[in-house]
Amino acid sequence: MRLFITCWLVYGLFFATEVVREHYLAVAIGDHVSFRVDEYQGLHPDLFETEGYGWHIGNNPGASMIAAVPYAVFRPLIGAISGRAQQARRARDQIEPPTYETEWPRARAFYTEAWRRGMDIKLGLAALVTQIFCMAPLSALAVVLMFLVLRRVFGSDRTAFWLALLYAFGTPVFLRTGFLNQNLLLGHAAFLGFIALWNPMGWEWSWERRAAVAGLSAGLCVLLDYSGVVALSGLFLYGLVKRRSEGSTRDALRSGSFFVLGTLGPILLLWFYQWKSFGHPFLPGQHWMPPVRWSELGYQGYGLPQLDILIALAIDHRFGIFTSCPLFLPALAYPFLRRRFRHDLPATEAAVAFLLFLGFWVFFGGSNYTRLQYNTGIRYLAPTFPFLFLPSAVVLVWLPSMGAYFLSLLTLLINISLAMVREVERALGVLDPVLRTLVGGFMLPALHTLSLMQEFAPLARRQVSPLPLFVLAGAIVYGIWASPWRRDRDRRTGATELSKE
């Protein structure tokens, strides 16, 4: 619980103000229980109109459906604040939008148009609510799940705890948790399904129940994004193999049937969404999108894997998975060092983790839209984060202390900088946020955005520092971990564990 609250707090502190296509559908569901986003037409290039069905987003609806829940809860408050802001503007006879002093022209154009429509405050608060009450807690839960797995692998709470924190803030999980993102949510869902089948924690659940949970997670992966078919296929085959190794072919088929039953809810919901939005239950939203860059290649921009895309996904200086997170590099050495490890993953689970990574890598190697990651940093391979981290953690614990500390500090520096600066489009790619952090100091994305808006000019003039918020958050975290009764309980628990050893 303490680990969860700590991660939730820090993730929320680093809220980023990006409004993405999934926000429009989330707000439409929360406002009107509708899949149509007609009122937001022109605010995002991925919103398009289908004759007879109105305007929709060109992506699967899972992330929006999840985020719509906290938005609906806070909708009255968001409406009241937005309404008061519009009244204040009318009272000042403010008819022209204030300046947004960002260097990115599309961001300026979006802010200007949203302001003219009276939607800037509403969309900004919607982004805040969906991050703090959707992305942040779900990523915090994923960190807790990683901790529970690692404590079984290494037999040590302390080792598992520090590695879980490294997963939370030393990988691009930190960057992608900043705003609503279906790719990272897909990774969380796939990891949950993987753990349900593996069961390293020894849950006293029947195989059928675990298979159904894994199927539900796999179906959710597809509801979030069509790349989820990689997770669904991999988890289904993994469940069959694992159950067959522990029982009979009949047992495996029975568990497989429960897995399929688990997938039905999310899959049927996806088909219902596609039918209501486009008139056809089985064709993806991308099928109806108007022509855009690369859409003429293959099927709506998707075709066979391309070598240049595969290389870019791995080592591009702006969004490569190994350049964005050097901590994942030890995973490449894992298969060659297995015999030397004191603690290790089971062979089947290690193989599945690598195969899932390879599956997503090859899948996105065929998507020409993968090239667009330069504008937000690593995104498409986000589902692979937990599966690469597990073998990397094993190698990291095996490394000499100096090597492990150096790699950990390097990956923390890169990913904390990415979470603060969030811009990799310049020539140096992921190194640019690092240099800006080292030279310019700490920052918080939301404070930085507000400081660029003329409407909040006093904030910019006073050069508000994020340090007071860091100090406040640090005090809260210290209070969570340093309360006397918890220290006493930890001592008793530690003494009991030591006597057992």
C-alpha cells in the first residue's frame, strides 16, 4: 500500500498537459454516453467524419472507456470551473485568445481554437483528472504487481522494493504515465494476464479462474489497441503449454476454453463500438480514416516488417527502446548468462517474456505510423516494458555493485528527465531533456505549460519553482514510510523472517 501511494503521488505530480485523441472520446462518453465526438471536430487530426455516423476517433476505445469513469465522477466540478472561467472572460470583454508562447505551432493552433470554443479549461481539467485518477493509479498498481513478482524471484523484500522503484521511475513507464496512453495501459493489462497464468505469488485460485482472468486481460489488450492481438495470442498459447505441462491435454483445453470466455466481454464491447461508430462490427476504426501520410502503404499504413523501422524501434535516438531505457540492455545478455545467476526466472516464463517482446517488435515493425514517435518519445513498444524488465532485473542483481549502480543511475537520469521535459524532437533526441535538466534544473510539465500562457502571466513573471512541490511531496512520502508504528511492525516482521531463515 505504501509503495502504491508513493508511486501514485509522484506520477500525479508529473502530470503532463497533452490532450490526445482518447480524451475526446472519454469526455463524450462522460458527457453524453455517446461515441460521437462531433463537437471536437478540427481539434485533432485523428478525428474524422464517417457519412451517416458523425465524427469519431481513429483508434480503439479501451483507454477512453476506462478514463471516462473518473471524468464522469468529476464532470460536475469540471463543468462548474469551466463555466466560471467563461463568465470571467465575458465580464472582461475578452474576445481574443491570450498568447501561448510555445515554439510548437500545432500546439499554439490547438490552444487558440480550444479557447475560441470555450473548451480549453474543460479539456485541460479532463486531462488532469484522467491522469491522476486513471493513468497514475493504474501504473502504481503495475509497480506493486512487479514488486510482488520480484519478491518471489529474489526472495527478498528489500531487493524487490528497490527494483520496483527502478521500474517505476527508471523506465519509460514514468514518461508514458504523464497522460492518457493506451499503449502503456495495454502493457499493464498484458502483464496482469501473464502473472495470472504464471502465478508466482501462489494464489489459491483454480486454473480455470486464472485462465479467465488472463483472458479478460488479453481481451482488454485488444479493446485498447489492435496490437493487443500479440498479447492475446501469446498469453493463450502460454496458458495452453503451461497447463499441459501440469496436467493433461484435456485440462489444457478446458483452461483454454475459460481463457476464451474471459476475452468475450472486451471483444464484444469493441465490436459493439465499431458497429455503432462506423456501421460494421469487425472492421477497425482505421479502415474508415481519410487518407493521411503513409496510409497508402499496405493496409492503411500497415504492411510487412521493415528493417529500418525495426532498427529505429530499437535504437533511434528519439524513441528507441534501448536508447530511451539503457536498463533494458541487460535483457539482451540474459540468455547467454543464465547459468551464472543465483536467482532466475523459470525457463518457460523467461521464454514467454522474450517472445512477447519480439512479437510486439515485429508487429510494429510493419506499421509506418511507428515513425511518428519522434513527437512524443517511445510509445509503441510500451507494452513490452514489464517483459523486458524481468530478465533485466535478474542480470542487474548479478552484476557487480558498481556496474549495477551506474546503469541504474543512468537510466534514472534519462527517464526522470524525459518525464520532466518530454521533448525529443530536437537533434539530440533523448539526450536533449537530460542536458536541459542538468543545465536548467528541475521542472514540472504542468507548471511549465502554465508559465507559457499569457492568461497565467503572473506565474511566469514570478518564475514559480517546482521545488516547493517537490519538498511537499517528499514530506508526504517520508510520513508514509517513517511512521513509528510501521517501523515497529517492520522490525517485528524482519525479525520473524530472519529467524525463519
